[in-house]
Amino acid sequence: MSDVSQKLRLSALIALVVGSMIGGGIFSLPQNMAARADAGAVLIGWGITAIGMLALAFVFQTLANRKPGLDSGVYAYAKAGFGEYMGFSSAWGYWISAWLGNVGYFVLLFSTLGFYFPVFGEGNTPEAIGCASLLLWSVHFVVLRGIKEAAFINLVTTIAKVVPLLIFILIAFFAFRADIFSRDIWGLGNPTFGSVLSQVRNMMLVTVFVFIGIEGASVYSARAERRSDVGKATVIGFLGVLALLVLVNVLSLGVMTQPELAGLQNPSLASVLEHIVGPWGALLISLGLGVSLLGALLSWALLCAEILFATARDRTMPRFLTRENANRVPVNALWLTNSMIQGFLLITLVSAGTYTSLIYLASSMILVPYFWSAAYAVLLALRGESYDGQPTARRNDLLVAGLALVYAVWLLYAGGLKYLLLSALLYAPGVILFARAKHEQGQALFTRWEKLVFAAVLAGAGLAAYGLYAGVLSL
């Protein structure tokens, strides 16, 4: 881990943050948002998201600077503040969210190719899954060549995929019509939307998904050339991506009406640009999406392996996940991650689940790690830990962390009971790896507090399993 040649500079860390956040979500944003809210609620929702996510970005920046000994971000903060099972659960949930997002990206990529090659259908035909599997293992072997080499490729793809988005924003700016944007600005003409508050709530999980990856630099804190770059990369990456997301979403609502956008097939951004300039616009966005998804797949392959490796390195997960190859890549963690992706790709052949269902589930899995990170920042400020002689900084950080914590609670509410229960169903099996790690150390499985938490997880998992069996719940 001390090998200087494998250390990441600020530009690479920013690219990991931006590359992780800009995947397929932004290319489907016009339809995903229009199907849940009209322009007025969208503006309110982005306002809430900007404040909440910025607070969360500052939380990761603050924790990176004040707790330099805690590497790998979301997992380490939960463990330091609330115990080993909470730390394990955060790592487990983050890991599942990451590779579930990759499954969604594969489906979206080949669904996009289905526009031009009907054999791929909506991304879940046997041909699509076969090609997705081939691509999955190609990415796997690229990552095996080394973290720094993969990070460089990610930097190149990050630059390449931002260009089509900037072209779209420029063209849509001149095509924007205020009368289209304000036609039914509060969605009152659509009875399925409900109140403005309901619309804002319904769009929240979409905004979470497009921002997953905001903690990417924190995950790589142990590999950063300079520790101070971790916080900088988090905030710079967030602000850049926020600007792109809001502009893409808002400008689209002034180019096509809400019902037109809601009826588009994803990636809907391609259809919006085609509406403005013709077929070449759809081709440009499709190419951009292809590059974007390839970069995101690489980013998340790196992140998935790194979070398992870091968790195993301090014995919260079994030691077999600490094994590295000659290029210092955590090979067992990478194999486990991509095997899970492969399994879920095969499940999509027979499952009724859609790209939207996958991103909603991935989003719900990340909410608990975000919640514990914000809660730990609040705890540090309340205790005054690492704030000796800095009362103003302590007060300011407490305010920001409190805001991030309120936002995290709001997201749990906005996600709804369905995804909370489905998340519990995915969290529960993780106890097998946790138990193995505890056995390796000769320690008791749970503390008294952790027993209560795990009992709640089991209860939620049981309800989810029954709901799926009875047909009350579905992906």
C-alpha cells in the first residue's frame, strides 16, 4: 500500500468521483424525472438535493481531514462511531449498491444498442446477456493490471463522456422554450402525480442514484498521493456533476412537454436531442452513453473491490478478501464482485425487473451507509473530538453534519417501505461473512446492541420474503 507508483493524484481522484457519478443515470434523467414530477416539483427537488448532497460532500471532506487514519470512507466512519456490525453493514450495503448499479448499467448499455441492433432488445435478451458477460470479464482483466492503470483509463473516459453532455446543454439552451417549461408547471393536470410534496418525494431516489459515487475519493483515501486531495476531489466532483445534472434535466423540460418526456424509452436524452437536431443527435448521445457506461463500469469495479479489500484488511470481513496480486489489486474481492454481477445478469433473463427497478434498489442500499457517515460527523462535533481550540469550526461542522443527517433521514422516508424491506432482504445474508470474520478472531458475533439491530434486519427480511412470495412486493 506504500508503493508511490500506485498513488493517485488530485486529477485521478476527481475523475473517480465524476466517473462514478456520471454513468447511465444522467442519460435517462429526462424520462425518469418527467415520469414522477413536473417542472415546479423538479426545481424544488433539485434544490433539496443540492443542499443535502452538498452537506454530505462537506461531511466526507471534513471526515477525510479530521480522521486521516480512517481509510475507505463510508465503511470506516460507521465502524468508528457505532461498532463493528454497523461498519460491516455499511460496507456490505455499499458494495451491493455498487455492483447492482453495474448490473443496471449493463442492461442500459445493451438496451441502447437495441435501437440499432434489435437482437439486443431491452438489454435482457440471451444475446445481450452474453455480450454483457464478455464485457464484464474484459473489464475484470483490465482492473487486474493495476489500480493506477485502471484509474488512468477512467480519467480518459470521464473526459470523453462529458463532451456529448456539454454539446447537448449548449444545443438545448438555444432550443429551450419557456411556454413548454411552464405549461403545467405544478403537474396539476396529471392526477397520477398527486401533490407537489408527493412529486418531490417520488423523484428523490432518482437523484440519489445519479449522485452515488460522491464518496468515491474517500474510498481511495489510502491510495491518495496527498490526503488533503480527498476532500477537494469530493467537493469539486460534486459541484461539476450537479451543474450537469440540473442543466440536462431542466433544459429538457423546456424542449419537450412532460407527457412527451415521460413516454420516451431510455436513454431518453438521445430522443430529446434527436427531437431538436434529428437522428445524428441520438447517435451522438448513444456514443456518449457507451463511453460513459464503460467508464462507470470500470470505476465501480474498482470501488467494489476496494471496499471489500479495505474492510477485510482490518478484519471486519474474512481475511481471504485481503489477497492482492503482483499489481496490488485485491483479486479475491474483484472475483467475488464480478461473480455476483454475472449471477444477477443471468437473473435478468427471467426476471421482470427493469433498469429503473435496479437503480431504485441500488439507491436504497446506499442510504444506510450515507446515514451512518452523517451520524458519525454529528457525533464527532458533539463530542468535540479533533476540535481542540476550534469552537467556530466545531459549530459550523455540527450544523452541516446535522443538515446531512436530516437529508439522509428524508431519503429513507422518500424511498418508501418497499425498498426499505427489499434492502433488509439483501442486508441479512451478509451476516455469514461477518460471522466468519468474527470466528477468525475468536470473538463473539454480536454485542447486545448489535443483536437488536440484526433482529430488526431479520424481521424486515422476513417481511420482504413473504411479500415477494405473496406477490405484494416485486422488483
